[in-house]
Amino acid sequence: DNIIIGPDNYKYKIINDKKGQSERFAAIGLRVNDLSNSKDYWVDLLGLKVFDTLVGLETSTPSITVGFADEQVKLQLIDLQDNQLVNHALSSGRIAFGCKLVPPIYELVKASSKADKILTPPLTLPTPGKADVVVTILADRDGYEICFVEDIAFYELATPLYDVVDFAERATRGGDGAPPPVSASEPTTIEQIIELDDVEEIAQQVYSQNKILVLDFHAGWCKNCKRISPLIEELYNKYQSKLSVYGVNIDESSDIAIEYEVSTLPRILFFKNGEKIDDYLGSDEKIIESKFAAIQ
């Protein structure tokens, strides 16, 4: 049936691409106790539209497919039948939807005559350097938690400030678990900053330094590492009376990356007297500057 089971026991069904569909996921399936009641909630109350069942996602029990727009990932509501209740021990997690505005959805549920649940009223979450995110969290009639997020801020927030897994590169690894090939990209090594490539040497520096110790983890393939390297050098020159900075290229020192649990870049760790005092993942230059400036 082209079904695979993930490490968290979720089931994924592989179907053919739909022409013009850019999303890699077609739909999320939820088991529901009463299909007509669920349709009343998701369609009549929240305003989602009903779409044709996607080819390859036909079900043996009644179901409907709903969503806000044709190009978005859909929600497939699948009837358990025989008045079975949803077992949330097997159906955990929270569903998140991007929407134009959160307050109107909140007001619709608040005015519902069926005592529909609001878990968190509209809340504004400030995100430094990005748009504030407005969210509300509801619970549908089967007890699924639903988070509605205003989509402009949601998509901006979802844009990473760091380099994510390069799946094309990862596919080149040997089936025997061989390490990935070292990138031919130019290294991000900063001339004035010493590179360390040995776990014991790193540990010695961490525990012997009288100054604050900063470890700058990077790699040649990391575009954001290269972008912030002039800033790291500038901050090193500015604060070198208070701190020492060492670089670690994770392509050449994978054992150090494993020891310090670094799998995503750029990553900057701060140590004092052998203890980690700060940890930053990302490439926001203002945040990096503030962390160096806060060093005492």
C-alpha cells in the first residue's frame, strides 16, 4: 500500500505527485468520531472548504478532505465508525494552520453555540528581528489541538537563519555509513582565529582558560558561516582582552561536533571556567554582537 512507518510510529502513505503541487505533503489524516460533526466544525464553523479526495488517498471508511486553498496541504477527516472515540495515545500532536488573520477565527469559535473549546486566546509572540507572530490554540470536537498562526509572520518565522540538512549531499554517503565527502567550497577559516581539530585539545582550552572561551563551529558548505565570519573576526579583535575565540570546522572535526552535540550551523558556544554559559544557533548579526557585548 506504499505505507512507511516513521520512528515515532506515524504512518506515511506515498502517492504520485499532483501536477502543479509544490508542497511535498498532500494531506494530514485524522481519525474522527463523527464525520458529520467534524464537518460542521471544520467547514461550517471554521470556514475550510471541501475538496475532492486526492488520488491515492481513498479510504475504506467515509472521509472528507478539507483545506483553506487548493495549493495548501489538506486535512483528511476519516470516520472511525461505530461511535468509536479517538484514542489520543495513538493520535498525539498539534495541527498548525497558516491563516490571514487569527482574531476572526477566535471570534467564530467564541460565538459557537456548541461550547467549542478555546485553549489559548489570541496571543502575540515577539520574535527578535522578525515580524511578531499572532496565534490562537483551539481544540476540535475530537480533542485535537489546533494552532492558527497569521501566515505572513508564520512564513517569515519559518525561514531559517541557519543552514539545514543538504539532502543532495547526504545522498552521496556510502551505504556502509561512510562520512560525507568534504565540501570543495572555500573554507570559512578566519586568519586570526586558531582552528582546533582535537577533542582533548578543545577540552584543555575549555578548562584552562582564564578568559571567556568562544567556539565558532562552521563548515565550508555553510553559506551563513561564511557570511558572519567577518563579524566574528571583528568581535574577536574588539573583545580579545576578555575572551579567546577558536574555530571548529565540523567537516574536518566531526568528533568535536559529536562531543558538543553540534549538528546545525552556524553555532557559537560560550564557556567560562569550564562551564557553558551561552549557546547560539543562527546568523542574526545583531544577536551575535549582543552576546559578545554581554561578556564580562
